[in-house]
Amino acid sequence: MINRDIPDLEANQTKNSENLPLVESIMPGFNTVLKINHAVNNLIFDYTLVAAILGLIRSKTELGDILNFLTLLLLNLVMVIHIGRYWRTFKGRKVMAITWLCLSFLCAFVVAVLVRGLFSIISLFIPLINVLNASVGHAFLTWVFGKTTNHLYLRAKKINHQTLQEILNNKGIR
């Protein structure tokens, strides 16, 4: 006895699989995104090292501290521009991207201040850590800001997980 109310699953699956691209057609795109992501992660690490070295420079005056902070801001701005050139900047959504970057920088700044405060507390018990206090704060700020910037650009390149799963299931890859 065949129930005519239940649709044929195999016919429905072949109808859906006709609209999906082949695995071979999407793999070059995935490889490109993975290569760019790897290059950007290395770039963020390089900028983080420069920020850590910048944090090791000590000054006795307030003007020196202000110049150090402005240099850190300029370094992060150059990093954002560099990451944007890797990913090819947004078209038509620049206001949203700039808003996201400003909010991510503020959040990264707050977290970096908290990390510096934590290292200040630890330096009460281990005096040698006091030398690394500013360096860790600068590096952490640059790392978090770079990762959120990379995530902003990477998010625009992602494929729907369900569609990818259907493509791989139809190819026989699980």
C-alpha cells in the first residue's frame, strides 16, 4: 500500500541537487579564501609584534606617551587598510564596515586596558612583569582589533553551511 500524501524523497533530492553547484566549481573559491585568511593572520601577527616592540619603548614625559599612543593608533589604521586591500573592500556597505570597525576598536581598547590592569596587579607580586605591561597591552589591542577586522571581511565571503553540506552529500563526501 503506497501512501500518496508523502512526497517522493528521492525525486525531491534530485530536484534540489540540480540547483546546487558542483564541488569542483566551488573548491577554487574556498582555496582562495583560505589562502587570503592565512596571509591576513600572518599579517596580524606581524603587526602585533611591531605593537609589542612599540610598547617596550619607555618615555619619561607625557608627550612621549601621547606620541607612543598616536603611533599605535596609526599602526592599527595602517593594519586595517592593509587587511582591507587583501580582502578587497566592501562595495556599497562602507558605512556599516566603518561603524563595525569603530566599535571593534573601542571594545579592543577596553579589553586591552583590562589586560594592562591585570598585568599591573601581577607586577605587584612579580616585579619583572612591570617592564612588559605596556607591551602586552599594545600587542593585545592590535591582535584583537586585527582579528575582528579580519572577521568582518571574512564574514562577507562565507557560504551557507546547509548549502555546503548538501553539495558535499551529493558528491558522496561526508
